[in-house]
Amino acid sequence: FIDELDYNAEDIVVNKTYGNPFFGNDLEKQLTALGAQELIFTGIATNNAILFGANAAIEKNFKVTLVHDACGAQTDADHEAALAIIKNRAANEIVDARTLLGSI
């Protein structure tokens, strides 16, 4: 594991090895046990990991919020194309970071 992450023993660590973050691990079980109903997506590869993850989460009946300016892809065109797919198919809401932080 990466020591610099400074995680605690009670932190949930999921080894995501597929595009679908729920495949091959107990992520859904852990989120359900926590009572999670909404997942907020940020990260690298809007056109891969974020797209697959948001789609899988919405299929599992989680509310999906994507923070578009906290995601990225190899090119702006790839990022924008993935956002268009996610907006139409895999997210309840797409926000920017400032909006999200203002709602917390």
C-alpha cells in the first residue's frame, strides 16, 4: 500500500481493478452498511473510470453526483464527450467543485 496516503485502520480501502468499481470487491456491501445513498465522483479518466463507475453506481440505485472540474481525461474532447454520456445516462447531477462545496 502507499504509506503517504496516511489512512487509518477504520478507513475503507477498496482495491479497484476493473472499470466497474463494484466488480470483484465488497464496495457495494460496505456502502450499504454505511447507509450511503449518494456517491460523488471525481478523478482521472472521465472517459473510463468515471464513466464506468457512474454508470455502475446508478445501476445500483445510488444517487450519482459528478464534479466535472475535479475530473479529467487525456484530452478536453475526451472529457467533454464522456461528460455528455454521463449527463444523459449515468448521473443525477453534474456540478462544479465550488457548487458542491457550497452545498456542504
